[in-house]
Amino acid sequence: MLWNMGKQGLGQSDPNPIRAFYACIARSFLGHVPVKRETTMTLTLPTFGKGRVATTLMLSAAILGAGLAPVSAETLRWARAGDSLTLDPHAQNEGPTHTLAHQIYEPLIIRDMSGAFQPALATDWAPKQGDPNVWVFNLRQGVKYHDGADFTAEDVVFSINRAMSENSNMKELLSSVAEVRATGDHQVEIVTNGPNPILPSNLTNLFMMDKGWAEANNAVDVQDVEGGETTFAATNTNGTGAYKLVSREPDVKTVLTINDGYWGRNEFPMDVTEIVYTPIQNAATRVAALLSGEVDFIQDVPVQDLNRVSNTDGLVVKTAPQNRVIFFGMNMGAADLKNDNVDGKNPLADVRVRRAMSMAINRDAIQQVVMRGQSQPAGMIAPPFVNGWTADMDGSSKTDVAAAKALMAEAGYGDGFAIQLDCPNDRYINDEAICQAAVGMLAQIGITVNLDAKPKAQHFPLITNDQTDFYMLGWGVPTYDSAYIFNFLVHTRGSDRGSWNGTGFSNTDVDAKIVSLESETDLAARNATIQDIWTVVQDEQLYIPIHHQVLNWGMSDKVNVDVSPEDDPKFKFFVLN
């Protein structure tokens, strides 16, 4: 088979005409071929039998792509549905943003591909002898930033203080921290308000920045993402990580290259020497890119394409449960909603309405029809990985349309009401399709739902800025502890907690219990408090749990890696066969 791109004369051949066809299409979307406006793409297919037949595809391409550069065997082309929201490592607490950051920056402690703790920029850590309110971290020596500067304790002090600042989306993780101090060039102490046994778990996505670089480039302050600010740190990087930034065009392509001076060159496989990251929102195009060989690895194989990918020679699908729950949030705190048809009151303020909405959702149908079996129906917004999860709570959500209608009538909404559902369309597996299914299910109890789906970059600020009444959200728990969920999603929204609590729920007793988890060292007492908080969350129906996600990574069979429950590939761990 031969395809030609106008006068570009690529002259590349592939014995598999279907694979080559996908390559043509994928290349035009990915920008790997220098396609100009009104470029003619000619696809010549061999016939089976006598003679030859030429088929010409005329495509008007409006994409200006970079040329197809030769790549070595160590290049890994990576795609997923959505891009990182920013390069500022403290501005957004969001999975894809952290995943890209993990290649460039490093925390004190990381989780490996199995989810286990592993030393990163700290070699060891422990509570200080004689003072349980202090954690001591001994830092790795000889580490250099990408620009050659030394990594020292003053960078840790700077980075943690920066992450606790107003615009940081990471401050909830550090809400118990009273002080960070350097006790040597390679040792720091983190002082907490009372003993905090889970502090190390809160640091695995807390990245270290070079203080001198930040000061020199006016990047001391964290980017205000919700305010639309762009800063030097949002578009440039200087980390200690295994890979350095070469180029970045947000939502188009990011290129990273290996850090030859990386401290871990002899500790990790480091088979991948170049990463080409291409966000591809359209699921069909993303799969076409994998099928064609245009990308080697995608994190989010659509459930409808799993068999197709796994049955293709040279490709592999690896599956594992994810440490993430998908759910709907409801603005129960407002006196009146902006996007409903009920004047002067808020139907979501009535717990009977919230319970009715949950009872109308058929999670089994979503699992079978929308997710093709690739999900686990949920009754609480904690994954089974998390301390505090219980099978009883997780199995508590039942579909009962008749009972839901009765609750609606009892609450005074027997005729229903209309409301807008805000949904992302490039973040979670089949996110928009799940929302579409919910629209139909809620219609059965008289609730007319107007669906507004948009990219995550526009969707998430609606939640953090209190601009949505009814919304989809997914939540992973990198600390594997319920306190992480409570700090972000249950505590009253304030300066240091509750930044993702778009429900308006506020309970001073619950808030006090959440804060107490940070310093409770009696495990039995702590777990009892966790269960008390979950009882309130469940009884109040703060959220409508949908399901626990299942991860499906698609990859070339040259890639050898296990699926991370955090959905956060760290490419220094990858082995290329």
C-alpha cells in the first residue's frame, strides 16, 4: 500500500491497508503530517484479483501540523482525552495535570505503579523523636534541577509554603501544617498542629520547585487558574524529574526529553527517552491513532472499542480497578437556584428530592449499557481502596422509581421541575454518555434535565466558583484515606478546606470532626470518627454516587507496564520490549 500527501511525497508503505487508512486519518488530526489547506490525500489500495483499483480521498485539512520527524525506538507517543490544565505544579489538584507534572517535577515521596510508597526527593522520613508534632525528612543529595541548580532544603520550604498559599489547589493537603523549616541543607522539619500520622500520604503529589528559578521569573505566586491568569510557571518548567520540557502547545502537543542528569538514571528502567503527548478528545480519533501506530499508549480506551483494540495484532489492553468514583453533586445550600424553573426556592435543599434523584438513577443499566461492564456501581463516594469504605455503604444505592416519585410528591414536587446538569466531555470514561443516561432516568420522576457538556477546563471552574447547581465530578483519593475526601468535598468551603464542595453543605460539628482526623493517633477512635462523618454524608445524600471507574490502558505490545490504580503513568518505570 502507498499513500501520498499531495506533493509531500511521504512514500511510506504498510502491508495492512486498514492500518494504513487509520494512519492517514490519525496523522491529519494529530498534526504529524505537514498538511496544508486544500491538500489532496491520495490513498491507493491494492485489489485482490486481477488489476488494481485506486481510491482517492479528497480531504480539505485545516490543520497546520509539524513535519513527521524521524524518531528513535525510545520515543513513546502518548495520548489521552484531555490535557494538563497548567504547568504550575501547585495550581490544580487534578489527575491529568499531576500526571504530566510527575514526568517533570518530583515530590518528596511518590507512589510507584502499584500504589506503594517509594522515596523520591526524600530518602527517609519519620516523626521526630520526642516530638510527635514534627515530621523529619532527610533529602536526597546531589540532585540537580533541569537548569543545573542544586536541590536543597530551602526549595522544600519554599515549595510547601507556596502550596499552602491562597491560589493553590493543594492547600487542603497541608491544612495541618503550622511551619516548615530547614534544619540543614538536606533536611527539613514539617511541624503540624498536633500529631498527623497521615502527613506523608498527603505529599505524593506535592511537587518541589526551585526557589531561585521562581524568584528570578516572577513565579513565586501560584497561578490563579479560575481567574484566567497566565504566569511564567504555567507555561515553563524547571524540575528535578526524569524528563525535561522541550515544547508545549496546550491541547495540541507536548514534547519531553530525557533528563541526562537525572539522579535516578540507574535506579529506574528509563527506557523511554522521549515523550510525545497528544491530547485527543474524540474517542474514535484516539483509537484510530492507536490502531494505526501513530501513538503507542492511550490511557482511556473507550469501552466500546476494547475488543477491537485487544484483538489487533501488536496491541494490548490492560485493565484494573481505579481509585476513583464518579458522582453527581447538587447545590443544596443556595436559597434559590440559577438554572431551574422554580422561583424563590431551591428544590435541592430538600433531602427528599436529593434521595429521589439518587433512587431514579439506574446504576446497573449505566454499567451494562453505557460502560459495557467496565464499572462497578457505587453507593458512596469513596473507592474500595480507601480507609473508611464499607461494603454496606457502597451497596446502599438502590433504584426504585416508584418510591422516588412518592418522595418527590411528598416534598411538593409531584409535577417535577427543570434543572441544568453541567458535565465534562473530556475527563472521565464516557462522561457525557453517563450524563445523557441520567437525563432520561431523571425524566421518569418528572425532572427535566438540560444537559450542558463542555471541556474540563471550562467545567471545573463552575464547581470551584459556585456557578453550578447540578454537576458531574470524579474523585480519586491519592492518600487512600477518607480525610482527603472530607477535606475537599464535605468540609464547609473556606480558605483552607472545602474548595471542591459545590454542594453548599455546611455543618460545624462535621467540620470539627474532619479537622480532628489530622491529629488523632488512636486508630480505632479515628476510624470511628470517619464512620460518623460518612453516616452524615450518606444520610444527607450530599452526592449521588454513580460508579467506581475501571481503567483500560491500550498500548503497543512493545510497552511493558502495569496499570496504576491512580491512572498516573510515570514513564521512568516503563520498560520497552
